[in-house]
Amino acid sequence: MPIIMPIRDLRNTSEISELAHKQQEPIFITKNGYSDLVVMSAELYERFAQINRIDQAIYEAEKEIEEGAEPISIDSAMERLNRKYYG
């Protein structure tokens, strides 16, 4: 079940931080009854970012194959992916 809080609860920063780290789920902040912000721990954000990088790489690979590129090994793909995102 999603965690939802009104924006006025943002005053309780320590409580929100503790909840975000304990639950490891996004906390949806509402303003005037509508979704306005999302708060999450840095660890959870990093997991979401990693998933997004993997999804983006898969999308790009599928597009390249549709355009006639030759498939490569998983080791080669991971090496390229790491170079692309981590220098």
C-alpha cells in the first residue's frame, strides 16, 4: 500500500527520513488533495536509477537489432554499459 502524506507533514523531516529508510518505498506528498512530490531514501533512488539504466540499455539494444546490428555477448554488453554510464 502506498505511503501518502499531506504536504504540511513535511515539517517532520526526521520522521519522514526515518520512514523512508525503514519502509524503502516512495512517500507520495499531496498538496490540496493532489499528488505533488515524491520523497524516497537515497538507496531507493539509486535502485530506481539502476533499473532505469538497464531498461534504457535494453531498449537501445532492441532498437539497434531492429536496425540490423549484430547481437553481442552479455560480457561485452555490460562492459559497454559500464563505460557509457561510469566513464
